[in-house]
Amino acid sequence: MIEYFTSNLWLIWVIISIVCLILELSSGDFFILCFAIGAAVAAILAGCGLSLTWQIVLFAVVSALSLLLVRPALIKKLHKPHRERLSNAEALIGQEGRVSERIVAGGYGRVAIDGDDWKALSVDGSSIDKNTRVRVVKMDSIILTVEPIN
């Protein structure tokens, strides 16, 4: 059996390359992909009859070059920078809603935004009538500060 593997080293390199590609699917940072490229090149060289020593050396060199050249290019191309996505409470700032319970002067009321009802106060302390459209200016804990939309 060992004789079979020594005469078909290309097959071992192909298996290593496939395993690296499968592992890359779970990470997505293109690090393991570089070793898959190195193993694929070693498989080709093994098929051409190069010695095991040269296969290992070239696997290491091609993998290192892939880490230096291919990985940064793929990251730049596929992981494009995009606007920061706001989540949770931060996403409410700037949203528009409707006053569901009158906001009293110097006090609180309720504002409905996307089906959720929030405790709210006006930005200048004035009262805001029910069904008035408002915009969220700030959020402190679970209390929205809103201003009417003209």
C-alpha cells in the first residue's frame, strides 16, 4: 500500500488540496485557500515526476507566495468596505414614527416605530399631540428623544 502512495503522490496532494478547500468553506478568510493552491501546484509537479523533496519545497514556496499575493487581492476584491451597519438601538436614531400616546410638556409619551411602542419625550420639552409624525433624535436607555416632522 505504501508503494501505491509513493508512486501516486499526486493523489495525496489532490486530497490535501480538496481538504483545504473544504476547510476554507468554514472560515472564509482565504487563509487555508493558499495552502490548497500550494497543494494543487505540488500535485501537478508530482504528476510530472518531480521528487518528494522538491514537491514539499515548492508547496511551501507557492503557499507562502499565495499568502502574500493572492490572499490580499481576494480580500480586497471580495470583502469590499461598506458603510457600518447600525444595529439595535443605534438603528433607531433617524427613524420616523408616530406618536401613539400624547407626549406631555416636560414629560413622557409613547411613539410607535416599526410596530414597536417606545417611551418618548420631546427634544425641546414641548408637548406633541397623538398621531403626529416624529423623528428620533437621540436614545437614552429605552427612552427616545423625538422631534416633530414638519
